[in-house]
Amino acid sequence: MKAITSSKLDMIRNDINMRLAEYYGDHATQAGAMHEDYAMLWRAMESVGASNGKRLRPYVMLTAYEGLGGDQYDMVLPVAAALEVLHACLLIHDDIIDHDYVRYGQPNVAGQYRARYAHENMSEAERDHYANSAALLAGDLALSGAYELILESSLPAEVKVEVSRALNNMIFAEAGGELLDTEAVFLPFEGVDTMTIAHLKTAVYSFVGPLLIAAILADADDETKHSLEDMGYALGIAYQLADDLLGLFGDEAVTGKSSIGDLKEGKRTFIMQRTFALATPQQLQLLEAVVGREDMTQKQADEVRQIVRDCGALAETKALMSKYAAQAKTALLQVPLKKDAQNELIALIEKAIERQS
Amino acid sequence: MKAITSSKLDMIRNDINMRLAEYYGDHATQAGAMHEDYAMLWRAMESVGASNGKRLRPYVMLTAYEGLGGDQYDMVLPVAAALEVLHACLLIHDDIIDHDYVRYGQPNVAGQYRARYAHENMSEAERDHYANSAALLAGDLALSGAYELILESSLPAEVKVEVSRALNNMIFAEAGGELLDTEAVFLPFEGVDTMTIAHLKTAVYSFVGPLLIAAILADADDETKHSLEDMGYALGIAYQLADDLLGLFGDEAVTGKSSIGDLKEGKRTFIMQRTFALATPQQLQLLEAVVGREDMTQKQADEVRQIVRDCGALAETKALMSKYAAQAKTALLQVPLKKDAQNELIALIEKAIERQS
């Protein structure tokens, strides 16, 4: 089953990357007709967005679409690409919020503009601000571009409208989740609604949205949509819990992401929230002394991880994750899917909670 | 004629403001169902966007629409409101780029969040960053919201698609213009393509776009669209030149905007570009010593204004502005418009270059 998933995913990635290279390339050309410096912005977007990323949302959407009996792969491909252009917007804007200048191991849009503006006569802070301004505009263009890809597709007008409305719902949820997540750092661990954030930022945006779009494209009935929604919600929560686990216990060599970063940042994850709730007074003393400190040592991080295990938060989180994964499977079995798509999506659920990156 | 224009504009403003209050209010309610802190973002957007602004773009669109024979005012009103929600996005994001925290004489979205986060334990720079992050998300929501208003309207699906595509074209042009305008400060005056910036940022976004949307809604033919495009382009350039004049010679009490700000900033306007080109070596010395300096005095600003007059740049700019206004009128007369709409739009052109604010 893993082999099927992997080759299918590779094919989708390849198709999406080709469509995105075409999209960004065309717009760089159009922008260049206005001004060469505008073409540069599109080329920066292309360099980050056209060949990187897991393409998870297109994969979810296209697998569900074909599983529901949809057989117009070429016609719906631009919609899958639109999900990635939207994702490019969110990554570009999230990187501004997080002061990040690197994405996929290379300079992101702001990072490229920081280099471009390096020789101008201004302070570092000003240079960063100008670089982030270019990235802000790039993100706006990608947000509008997601709609554009849908609107310019060869789908019937009614379908374009329905899919675009679903896209808007994804954005409405994601931005709300991002706001709450950004503000969470101002709140004590117990004050953060981590489940709502996971629901909005991960479940709706990464799973419910793409699944509902697949249902619209395949002209599925309301009952099917409802089951897909249930599945996407449960899978999204399980996925986020797994993400938090990886952020804490993941192997940096595999995840490509620091496993101390979330702790230093004091990120309000469900597992850390439960750790604070379940810790003994003595454990709590250590947690409060080190979590959220930029100067946390590896030894302190290991002590925190030991507390996460000892207090029962790890076991509780894993149990909850399994519960949601099981819920996702149950909901999935309600969906009238072709067998191979069902198998793919079951494998996706299993992989979501077992993944190492 | 002025009286007609004014009462028509008042009616449109009123209708748009009501529609926008409903839009923002509904979304604050929806956001509140997710989390109270998310509702707050929508209320901040509402406080700035629902009752302020000239409503120029809706006015242009609705006047042209009715002039072209469109008689479904209520049905197209959401599209006019969408232009204002898009405009809210651009103002919110431009204010981030310009480090502005005030809009329409009151705190903008970032300004409201700066106050909200004032009591958190962090540096001023961090607080500003968090406030701007909230504003960044608010702008994204407004950008998507512009599409949403169109998609949720009761227009036929084909029309929704065409109008949304026109909206995307406006965004593509505006973001390009904004990028070039932001980068202009790195270039010497003679190196800036001020006409391309005016074309993208002002003509396409404020006039061509709304006029073409009116034509789509009224099902006008290609020739009409072409003439409207010509008119919008010429009017947009004239409007931008008038804007630059007001930024330099305007009465602050009337414009509500500093008339030394553009000079201190060294803003790359057409009129200043011509001033640098036409100045004598002696005049150039003074210009280079003071333009673009934050500590410029009123006396120095007056000296610069005198040079703008003496070197001929003022006369040249006014002549060019009149030429474009005349071009706009000529193009307008090619459009098969009802008489009262034609009069309204002629008055708009005249007012654009004679306006005091």
C-alpha cells in the first residue's frame, strides 16, 4: 500500500510542479511587460513555490476526487495547483510574522529581497522592512492567484464559483487560527484554546477544505460531504498532535526542523498544555523556569521531555491522537469511495500519526 | 451638475456603508463563533472600513453601470462593496509598509492592536510587530473577502467569474505598482518610471478596473470596453498628477494631509522628477541638499516649491494633467452612455484635476 501511495503522490507532485512553474512563469512574463523589477518579484515567488513542498493538499484533494468517481483529472488540476498557490501565500505571510528568511533550506521571498536590498544605504532594520514589504505584496498576489487559477480553469462557471467559495472558507478559518496562534504566546498555557487553533489552522485548512473541494468537483451529495468533513476534522487534529510531537521528540536529521525550537519559543501546543496541567509542583517549577527561554540548553530540553513522559502528557496525547485517527477512519468508511482511494486515504491517516517528518 | 453628482455620491456612499457594515458585522459574528479574539479582528476591520473613505471606486462603477443601461442596482451593489473591501486590504497592507498606525484620523487595524498589546511584557518593536501581524491577517481576509462578496452575490455564475477575473487583474496591477513605488526610493529621481507606477497603482486599480467591471455587469460590447479603458487610463494619470500636486501645494486644512510629507520622504512623483530634470545647477544644489530629509524646515519646503514653479515643472505638470483630462473626456464621449451618467463622469474628470482634497 505504501508503494502505491508513494508513486501516486510522486505523479501528483510532478503534475502540480509543472502547472505551478507554468503559472509563475507566465506571470513573471506578464509582470515583465510592465517593469523588469516587477518580474523579479514573480521569479522570487517561483523559486520558492514552484518546486518545493509536500503537495499534501493537492494529494488529498485529487485522491478524494478520483475516489468519488471524478474522471476529469486534467480539468481539476488547476484547482489542486490553486491550493498550493494559496499555501505559498500563507507560508510567505507566516514567515513575515515569524521573522523567517529561509524556507525549504533556501532564501524565501523576503530573504531574496534582503539580499537584493543589501547594498542600499540604510539600516538593517529598514532593509528587513523593505524586504518584508516585497514579501507582503508577493503573498497578496499569491492569495489572489489562488482564485485566479480556479477562475481561469475550464470548469463550468457554477463549479468555479462553488470551489472559490470553499477556498474563501479555508482562508477565513486559517487566518483566524493564525491570529489565535500568534496571540497564544501572550496567554498562560492553560488559557490557550489549542483545539480550536488546530481545528482552524490545520483541520479546516489542510483537510476539510481540500476534501470538500474534491466533493464539489465530483458533484458528491451532502451526506458524502458531511462524512468527508468529519474525516477531515478528525484527521486534522490527529495530524496537528503528531506535528507537535515531532516538534518535541522528532529527529532533527529527519524532520529538518529543530526539536528545541518549539520549547524555546514556549509554543502553546496541546502536549505542553497537558504537561503544565499534569506536572507535580516540583516539575512545574522546572517547566516555568526554562520553557519559553531562548537560552534553554539541550540538557534542560531533555529534562522537560522527561517530564512530558513522566507526568503522563505524552501517553495522553498519543492516546488522543489515536482516538482521532480512528475517528477519521470511521468517517472515511462512510464515504462511498473507490477501493484504491479508500486505501490511499487510510494509509494517509496511518502515516499522519506514525510519520517521522 | 455638481449638486447632482454630490447627491448621487451621497446615496451610493450610504448604500455601500450599509452593505459593508453588514458584511463586517456578519463576519465578526461568524468569527466570534470560533473565538472571541477572532471576532475582535473583524470589529477592528469594521471600525476602519465600514464608514470611512470617499467610495470613489463604487461611485465610478455604479455610475458607469447605470449609464450603460444596467438596471439591477441592488444586484450589483455587492460588487461595488467588494471594491471597497479590496481597498480596505490595500490600505491595511500599505499602512504596514508605510509604518502608519492612523487612518481617517483614528487608529487603523495595526494601531488598535498596538493599543491592545500595550500591556504585554515586550519591547516596543515586538509589540509593533505583533500589531502589524494582526493587520497582515486582516488585509488577507479583506482580499479574500472582496472575492467572497462577488461570489456570494445573486449574479449569474458566468458574471461572477468574469467580474472576479477583472478583480484579479486590478490586484495584479496594483501590487506591481506598489512594489515599484516602494522601491522608487532606492533610485535617483530620473531612474523612476513614474508613469508606469501611476498607470498600475492609480489608473488600472481605481478607474480602468471599476469601469471594466461596470461594462461586464452591463454586458457592454468590446468597443465600449475599449473606450472605457482609454478613459480610465487617462483619468487615472490625471488623477495621480493632481494627487502629487496636492501633496506639494495642497492646503493641509483641506486635504487633511501634510504638504511637507512627500518632500521629506523624497517621494518620486512626476512633478518632482521634472523639477530635478529642469532645475538649474544652483537650484539642483538646494534640491539635493534638502529633498528627502526628515528634518526639512517649512522655509526649505517653500524654497523647493518656488523652484518647482520657477523651473517650469509646475506648468508642465499642469499642462500634462489637462492633456490627460481632455483625453479622458474624448474617450468618454465614445462610450454609449445615458446623458446623466455622461455628465456625472465629465464632472468627475473636471473635479479630479480641480480638487482641493
